[in-house]
Amino acid sequence: MKLLRVGPVGSERPALLDQDGTLRDLSGLITDVDGDLLADDSVLSRVREAAAAGDLPALDAEGLRVGSPVGRIGKIVGIGLNYHGHAAEVGAEAPPEPIVFMKAPDTVVGPDDTVLIPRGSVKTDWEAELGVVIGATARYLDSAEQGLAHVGGYLLANDVTERAFQTERGGTWDKGKNCETFTPLGPWLVTADEVPDPQVLDVRLWVNGELKQDGHTSDQIFPVGEVVRYLSHFMTLYPGDVIVTGTPAGVAAGQPEPKPFLRAGDVVEVEIEGLGRQRQEFKSA
């Protein structure tokens, strides 16, 4: 299923995109698309049955804002340098273990919302990423197969990053990852049953119409199942938690001087096959 949330900021309602591309209202069945929904197979089954029976009312999508497809996110966990190509372009060795950082849930915006370049920024960068949404509580998992079994769904993410804040201002990466609006998600949450293998997906990003990233999740150093397994030994992952699993080659930081970092007025578009497409205009904060 393709689940999403539509409406004004803070007042989004749950919806479903059916096989014909029609937007369907889920507010009569569920209150939100969140961890509680993903953890409850019986409710998910009712949603599937209602969709199959044609019992869900249609929504007029004209002019309707699409928000983040997941509400009430507990935490966002980022994985750094997780593609061989990206590590090579920035002159880094492939890490022996996943590099982990955190993003605050309040950085999340919808897929087509405006992204703000923070004050003092000189190196705001793009990162197209496969996002993973946890569907069952994960603690001390034993295998990558168990890791995949704890995934509730997948979505498209742009892990926007200010590189100078990230690497030149001391401390952890978090200063470059947690600026306002720095985590556009969506448009849809695609349930895990419709993504049998997350390692066979094309990942692409354009800036002002020019293709910058053209990668594939098979290039991940640590595949999705292993990332979930690994993280479960350092933190408890709860339904609705989001993991952004790294970016392929083609970021601004990996390109020759003068590096084409984002400026006000730039438009970024991101696409992963089966997970939809995003479009953000960047503006000064």
C-alpha cells in the first residue's frame, strides 16, 4: 500500500493512493499513519480490505498539500558514508561499522515543502536517501533477515546537510543535520510487502533540472537489514522510527571546485523507483 498524509501543516489526514492513482480518505478507519498503525496488523488488514472493496471515499487532490507520510516520529537515525561511491568521492575509506548520527523529528517537512538554507550557511548540500520506517520493536536482533522483518515500510528522503556546520565547526555531525526543514520525507510510505528487496532500487536527484545523483541501493556498504540489526544493539527501535540509510555519489561536497552548494532559488527533485518523487525550492531562512 501507498500511505500518505495530506492537508495543512499540523492538520494532516491519513490517505491512501490506490492502484489507479486515486487519492482515498482513510480518516474514517484510522487517525494517522504512524507507528501505532504499522505495529497493528489487524488495522492494516482492514485498510487493505477497504481499499480492495472500493469502500474508501475519494479525495480531490487538486491543490492539496502532501505532508510527511509518517506522523508522530519518535526518532530519526542517519547512516553516514553508506555507499561505496559516496565514500570514494569524498576521499573516505569505507567504514568498518555503520556511522550513526541522529536527526530531530522536528526537522521533518513534506516532500514538496520549502527547505530553508540556514543563516550563515555556505555549504548546504543535498542527499537523496532511501528511508526505512520501523514496524515492530527491535532489540538485539540476531541477523539481517530479522532486521528486514522489523521494517514496516519505505519512503523517500532528502537528508539535507550543511557541510561546514557538519565538519568544520567541531563536535558531532548533528549541527549540520538538524537545521529547520532539513528532512523532507515522502510523498508516500510504501508498506514493506510491496518492496521485497530494498537493495534493487534506483536513487536519483536533480538540481535545477540537472541530474546530480544517479545511484543504486546495491552500492550500499551496509544493506538495510544489516543496518536495522546493527542499530538494535545500540538503541531500541520502535514502530514509526525512521532510518535514513545513506546517499549515493553525486553530492555537492564530492564535486570539483567551485563546489555547487545550494543557494536560494535552487530547486531539488528526488526520486526512488516505486517510492515517488519530491520537489523542494530552497529559500534563505
